[in-house]
Amino acid sequence: MIRYLLCILTLLPFSAELNAQSHWHWDFHPDLVREEYLLPVAGHPAAAAHMPEFSLVADYSVALFDGRNHALLISDRIDTLQLPARDMTVAGWVMVDYPQSWGGFLSVMQDNGDYEKGWVFGYMNDRFSFGLSTEGANQDETGTMTYLESATPFEFGRWYHVAATYNGEVMRLYVNGNRSAESRAQTGAIYYPQSTWFALGAYRDDDENNRLSGGMHRMQLWDRELTPEEIMADYRSGRDLSLAEPTPRIAMDELLIYPYLKNVTGSHAQVRWMSHRPSSGMVEYGVHGDSLHHRAVSEEEADFQFVTLPELEAGQTYFYRVHIDLNDGSRWSSDLLTFQTMVPARHAVSFSIIGDTQNNPAVWGTISEHLWAERPQFIVHAGDIVSPGNDIFKWIFEFFAPARSLLERVPVFGVLGNHERNAGEYYKLTGYPDPGYYYAFDAGDIRFFMIDTNKDVTAGTEQYLWLDEQLAASPARWNIVVHHHPPYSSDENDYGDTWTGTSTRGHLRLRDLAGLYERHGVPLVISGHIHTYERTWPIYEGRVDTDGGVTYVITGGAGGPLENPSPTRSWFSRKVYRGHHYNMAHVFGNSLEWITYDINGNILDQFELHLPD
């Protein structure tokens, strides 16, 4: 944790006169950077592990934030700061690349369930916002936050002057000098949390750290309410910035998620997409690209849409083209695409394995290119696809968009991670067999069992009993189980602090499942959650057993922030690696070969499993 350092104040170029103009003032210019600090014009410095990039737009110096690494921390000790007690104004020039359900430019708040304190200046999806909690609106000492939203949506990639004011009675939000929204729901002094972060370029509290993908030029905070005339004058002083041509990173087209494959079996497949407004569509398909004789049509208009292709032949390559009718009367058509149905038993299978792609479209995009180069038949995802799962824009921009060329040709079979939050968006976008949070599918001689370990899976629970019954009845040569949380892990601090004390070295609540796997002879269990790679020795009854044990693989490195293994080696650990990575598995007969690659395509681990004859 980076902390605000009192000693740095002696270096700061602010004066009493400037401080009287605005209590806090940051300009985004490379000349104001000293090592990991952005020095303020007034107020306190902001620290960054990774400083945003600086550029010129319409001759104005701006900071560009990438939504992943770039954010600035002013302080994690808000009790040491002289934040506005009641009256306040916050204003700045901002640009947003793409939407988030909860986005922030400047925040000092907690909004977790019914605990709502502090304030946040930011955006919600495609509208600017100002959230505030005050003592006058407090009902039960947990606080109540009111969010103002701008009356009209903003354009992605365009620069705006945005300001928010509060005078003890009225909240107001301004866009380009004009009043856009107001509320009288909050009164009295600002109700701050006891502890949180004062963050620049992020919406940050105990539950979220949503970093800005966009830009900022100047951010100021006053401990008084500026007049509408002052706000208009502040806008006009930089009006040329608002006239600059927008530079959106990703366009908000009519199609938000382009067609992708889902639920491919040996006999059918689904093509899914999401449109900005309700749409209908048709898929033409066949075994030759120049003769797409079969048609499948969506039954009714919807924004989340899918078409099922029935009566397919196992192990067959198909060609398909999607035609989507939008409600403005236009039609969108895809290129000619391909997919392969699942092969039957006694055929070789090659598939990819990944996990924890959340919050890092750049890394996930790179890994998706590596996966496509391998031409897998399908992909197994160990959960935490996005974070949070109830933010549809995370799905659109951080999972589907970076991997479009992969997902339109290769299906993904996933499980729920903790960051999906069991959200409805997960079920709408995946459409896995009922009940959706656990299911099984077949590929060649493999049967995969996909489990939701966010729920109770101890002995006697729904999924435990289902898995026990299914494993006992499975005719497959290989039974492989996938769930997000690992029963065994060498992580440094998820299961206890291994630097200063003890650790359970994995989720103890999953050890009932481990016993189930041993009883049914499951050779391989795949998990994510820990943002590293780890492979165990074969484990049986709490010890290494190379004759009949279960091998556990953690593969949580397809995008999430990396974690570290413990300083001492776990008794079960065979290989650990800290870094982004992906995996390929090749299965035929009684042999399985597993290869793990780093993000540059270099082999970092390789092993084989063999079933008894």
C-alpha cells in the first residue's frame, strides 16, 4: 500500500494564494512528475505504481489512463486530510474510452451493500455522475448515497468539462458549463467513512477498484460551492478541448457482442450475439462454404439473442454465416465462419485451458491470439471471466471484443468465479444446460464436470450428490472436473499469511470434493482463482501418491493481477509460476499431455498423465 508521505510536502510548489483558489488542484503534465508522484498545484501529491501516459490534445497536456494499471492514490489515510466538510465543488476536464457501471475520476467513498459514505465524481455507463452521502440523509449510521446522472449520455472518446457542487442542501451536476441534474435528497455535512482511499482516476472502495479507461486534463476540488457563472467561465477557459475530434478506443455499434459460438456438442451448436436494441437473425450453415443449404432462425426479437443449429454430425467441420436484422431496418452479415462439432469417443481431442481473464483486455487479447494459433477444438475457462459479472460493459469490452476472432470459431465452456457474482448476465451470455451453474459435457473420451464452488459443495449438498452420482455412472475414459476455487494452493496470503504464520494451503471447504475425486478415480482437477500457475503432485488421502492420486492444476493467469506463492514450498507443489499464461491439453486413448505457455508462447511446464490399461 502506497501511503501519503508528509515529508513530500516540503517539495510541493503551491502557495497560500493558489490554495485559496482551489483546495486541491492537479494538472496532468509530465513536468509535474517526480519519480512515482504527480505533484499538485495545490493540495497533496498523488502516487502511482504506473503513471498514466501524457499527451497533447488541442495543445492541452492530458493524462491517458489505460483502465488496468493507471490510477493515482492521493492517500489511504483520509483522517489526515482536510477534505470539504460540507460545501464543495469538484470539476475537471475528462474523457471516457468505454463505459463502466461504476466509474470514477475522483473518489473518497465506500458503497458496499447498505454501507454508503463519502462521495464520488465519475460516470455510470455512458452518463456522468456525482454520488454523495451526508449526515442529514443518514438513517441508521450506515449512510445513504444519492447518485446524480447527467441528463444526456456522453460520447466516448470526446473531452468534456464536468463539475459537481453541493451546498448543504442541493447537489448539482454540470456538463460543459450547463446544469444537467440536481437533487435535494442530501442535507447537512458530508458523511465520510472511517477509512477508504482518496483516489484519482478510479472508483475505489473495499469492493471495487474500477480504474478509468480514458483521460483527464486538470482536476480541482474546492471547499465551497462555485457559482454557475464560475463554472461556465471555467469551461470556457478550455473550450477548445471540447471541440477536439473524439478518439474512441471502441465504437458502440448496433452490435455490442458479435456472433460467438456456445454449447457445441456432437449434435448441435448455438450462435449467440448481443445487439444495442432488440434484433432477430438467421444463420445459414452447411458442410461446404459455397453451399450453405441449412437455415436456423431466431424465434423473436431480443437484445440477447441466440440461434440453435440442430441435427449436426459429430466431429464434422461446418461453415456458417450470420445475418442479423436490426430494428432500424438494416441488416448486418458476418463473414463466412467455421466451427467443428465435438468428436465422438476414440478420437483425439485438443483443447485450451485458461482462467481469470478479468479486468485485463490487453493480456486476454494477446492470449486469445495464441489460443487461436493453436486451433483448439474448444476452450475450458476456470472462472472469473470478468469483474464484476453484473457489469455488461465488462463483458462487451473486456472479454468479447478482444477475442472476437477466436470466439466466433471456438466455443468456451466455463464455470462461475467469485467475480461473476452469480449475475444474470453470466447466464444470459452463456446459456449452459440447466441449472447453468453446474453441468457436464463430452468431448471424445473425456467427460467434463463443471462445478460452482461459490456455493456450498460439502458432503450432502446438491452439487456434491450430483457429482457423486454422475462420476459413478460416467462411461467416459477420462473424467475431468473444473471449478474456480482450488482445494490445494501455495498462495502467499489467500489462506493465511505464509510470511508470518500458518496457512490452510487451499480451500478447506473443498476437501470433501477431494475425497470424492479420490474415490471415483478422477485424474485431473482444474481451478483458477489464484492468479498464478501451480501444478500439484498426484494427491491421495492428504499425501503424495504417484500411483493413484489426483493432479490439481491452478491456472489463474489469463489477465487478472498476478499473485505470489508462499516463501516456503508446499508439500504438494510440483510446479509454481508467477506470470500470465495459457495451456493446451491433448488427449488420446489413455494418455493426456498438458503444456503450459507464458504470454510470449514459451513453454513453462509440461507433463503427462496416463490411465491404467
